[in-house]
Amino acid sequence: MSEHKTLEEITNEDLHISYSAVSCYRNCSLKFLYKYVEGKKPESLSINLILGSSIHTAINMLCCSHKNAQIEPFQAITDTFQTSLTLDINNTEVPVIFSKTISDVNSAISMGNSMLKVFYDNFNFTEEVVAVDLPLSAILYDENKQPTEYKLVGVIDLLIKNNIGELIVVDFKTASKSMSQEAVHQDQQLTSYSYILAANKYIDPKADIDCRFDVLLKTKEPKLQQIKTIRTKEDRKRFAKIASAVLSGISNRVFYPVQSFLCSSCEYSNACKDW
Ligand code: SF4
């Protein structure tokens, strides 16, 4: 891809940007440049990414089966997980980086099966499922409340209703350590989902919405952590300003390395050294 891509080209023809892209830019704009602007092939792939994606596929299957009132047995869930993991590992063109705790394919399968067992055993089959993997988009407004030509897009893992009919946004995560309540309160992913839900009239634009992270921990004995939070109209307004600032940074080609703990799993570390 050309180094002179316009913002329109970077954000695709229909001018959209996802939360993942916003988050990538905020964490390290140089990584954003490699991934979204130059379309550079990753140098490697972390087993944690493959594991997380395969677990997500399996959880998605369980949620869909619950929504359709035909709950899949645990064996079917783990079969889906293993197929997804094996295919992803076999099909990748770059080296897979294993870790201390997940040192090969067998240990990845064993860890994934244990994590899914915890998830399955704790799954609340009484919750009413409204949608699974719900794709939505919404126009982004600038800080002067004027509509921009850009859309925010996102796919919500799970939307459920509580026993008094209120919506709860659920996002699934896999992590090596538990998330703090403060980190969940600050998390912009849930805010971005709240934004697109309000814009699509799932909730009143002025209303708060309940959100929850379901975090499957890759610990020796896997655990499920469920952490609740809420998002308000003010949170959504702030997110729109953040997204606007990110678009402005991209438009002005502001790209530089931000070294952090994320560098250890960065798939562009060689390119970064040559920057
Ligand atoms: S190695 Fe770190 S600083 Fe370099 S591109 Fe990756 S995340 Fe950014």
C-alpha cells in the first residue's frame, strides 16, 4: 500500500473505523501504521491470539444454541474450539509464538478445554439472549455535536436482557490475569458498544446501559471473572471526542512508536527496530 493513503482510504471506502483500530492507534500509532495503513504482513502470531479467537468461536456457538433453545453439549463446544485452533495454526503463514504456559499445540488445546469447561459450568442458561455477535454502525459526531462523515463500526459479542427487561452488553475476553474494577470502568470498548447501541435506538440516547466483561483466565486452574460496569451519555460523548482525535491524528499522519508491555507480543517488532 502507498505511504500516501488518504484517511478515506485508510478507513475504507465507506469511511468507517472500528474500536480495534481506535484502540490500536491509541496504544501505538506506529503499529497502527503497519497494520492499517501499510497493510504489512505480521512477522509472527502469538498463540494467545489464536487461543482467544478459537475460544471466542466456541463461546459464540454456545450462545447461539442457547438463543435458539437448542443447547449444544459440552463436547460439541470443545470440538468446535479444537477445529478452529488447529485450522488457524495450520493455515498461518508466519511462525506461531508459544509461551511458557502454552508451549505447544497440545497444551493450547488442554488449556482451551479447561477454560471452556469453566465457562460452560458457569453459563447462565436463564438469561434472555437478545443477540449474539451483533454487527452495528453509527455516525461519529465531533466535539461540536456535528455529524462527521465517519462511521464507528463494531460487533457486540452478546446482548442479553435482565429479569426486568433491561439490556446488558457482554464482551468476552481471555486474559492471563484478572481485570481490576477500575480498568473495566475506564474501558473504551464497552463505551464504543454503548455508543453504537444508543445510536441504533437499542437504548434511549440519554440512558445509562449496564455492561459486563466475562473474562476467562488462563491460570493454572482457569477461572471466570464477571465484572459489571455502566456507561452513560457522558461516557459516549467522551468516546466520540477520542475517536475524532484519533481520526485527526491519522489524517495528519502522526505515527510514532509507543513502547509498553504490549511490545512483547507485537507482531511488527522487527519493523519497529528499523523505524
Ligand atoms: S514493538 Fe512496541 S513500539 Fe514498536 S510498533 Fe510494536 S507496539 Fe509499537
